[in-house]
Amino acid sequence: MDLKWPLPAIPIVVNNTLKWIDWCTTLCWKLGWRDRRKKEGTIRHKGEDITIVDLPGIYSLSPFTLEERISRQYILEDMPDMIINIVDASALERNLFLTFQLMELGRPVIIALNMMDEAEKRGIKIDVEGLSEALGLPIVPIVARKEKGLDALMDMVLDQVHSGAKLESKPIRYSEDLEQMIQGAEHVINHIPDHINKRWACIKLLERDEMLLEAYDISGIDSLPAVDEQIANEKYRLINDMMETVVKRPDESYDKLSAKLDKYILNQWIGIPIFALVMYFVFNMTFTLGDMVWIYWTSFFPIMLQALRVPCSCRLVWRTGCSPLS
């Protein structure tokens, strides 16, 4: 039985998984990890040939970069048996954005919770079972660079494939107004192929997804609102709500203070005035401190020069017998 597992992940997680991929595929990729093409290798585990497809590191399934286009095209069109989503345990909030998008695709996903050792060093405690229950997906903690948990991960994938049970994540529900927009987009996706999740396609239409619009003849798109920013904000809101229940950090007060500062500094209305005030302060401090340094330097330089001239004059008198000033 030939199985295919793609490995979509955040770029830093892919870099830290290099040792695992080499161990699995016994290949030496001379092009390095900055190569944008996907890489494939075959391993044999428990008597079965398994094709592992390493996809370029991505942050989302939105087609903003070439890497994202390659990864998304493979996941949508090649229909792999299982998707292994490599997630950085030390930066869980940022990584779960991609996980949410994979969940909306309706494809079978297993999460490899990588860099657990780094999370422990930072004092981050993750309730793995709670996170698995919240997402509705199986999760296997691993430390890829130390080859820990890899056998358990492959066993989990084989068990899921052979059991025939369909992996279904918990549905992601947005606010009422956004859900109404998603339902209203269903009438314009008649030409979408059956293997593409309709709800995911509706969400992508609301995001004005260029790759989707280029691939299929979709009419009536102008009647739909463009709410890509609202969708992203609601995803992060759901992720943050989930993190409060499954993740414990050593310094909660710092995180809350940072979140409060970000709320104002990154605000679309008052962020720019705050930035302007900071730049004005830096500009004034530069010239004020510069003037002070210049004043002290011009006062100190003549004194230092006079102190240097006296010993030099003495040495010249001793050597020549006459003063250089005479």
C-alpha cells in the first residue's frame, strides 16, 4: 500500500525538522531548505511503503507567495491520504492559523506538535489532550531534531489510514453576521469541483482569493463583500480563546500587558498617530542630545589639545635644546 503524507508547516518548524526528514527519506537534498519546490522521499514502516512529501514552509493557504501556491495546489489537487501539520509548540497561536485553514478544507489532518523541548524550556505548559479535544484532531508531541515521538507519529498515521475512520475536525463557527455572509456566498460556487470543500470555497471568495478566482469561472462575485480582515481577526480571536484554556505560560502578566499595548499600538486608527509621536520624540532627542555632546566636546577638545602640546614641547626642548615656540 502506497501512502502519501504531505508536511505543511511554518518555515521555522520545517527547518527544525530537517533531521527527521533526512532520517525518514535517507536522502541528501543538496538544494537546501530554501528551495521552493516540494520534496518527496519513500520510507518503509512496518512493512509498508510510505511516500512523504515535504511541502514548502507556509504561514497560510492564501496564495500570497510562491511557497503558499505550491503547497495549496498539492493539498487541493493531489488528494493525499493524510496531512501531517507540523506545529511549533513554542509559538502555538501563530501556527494554529494554518491549522484552522486546513480544518476548513475538510481533509484528514494529524498534528505533529513539534519543539516540545523548547516550549518546556520557556515554561510553556500545553494540555495536549485538551487541545486535541478542542480541535477535534489527533495530536502527537514530537521533538523532531532529537527524533523523539516520530515512531508514535507514524504509528498514529497508519492506524488512522487502516481504520478507515474519517477524521473530522470540529467545525469552526464565526460570528453570526460572518456566518450569514458565508451562507450568502453559496449561490456563486456552482462551478467548484466536488473534491473542494464548499464552505472553504465560500470563505475564500469572501477573502477575494485570487487563486480560486483564476482557476474557476465564478460569476456574481461583485455581490459579495470583501471581509478578509474580519475573517482573519475572528480566526485569531477563536485561537486566543482556545489558548486560554489549554496553554499556561510562566508570566501571564507580561502577556496581558503585551496584548494591551498591541491593542493600541497596532490599531488601524490610532496606531499611525502614536508612530508619528514616537518618531517626533526620537527626532528631537537626536538633535538635543547631539547638541549637548557637541557642546561638551568643543569645550573638552581645546583642553585635551593643550594637555598634549605641553609634553610634546618638553620633549623637543630636551632633544634639541631649544623651544619649538621660539
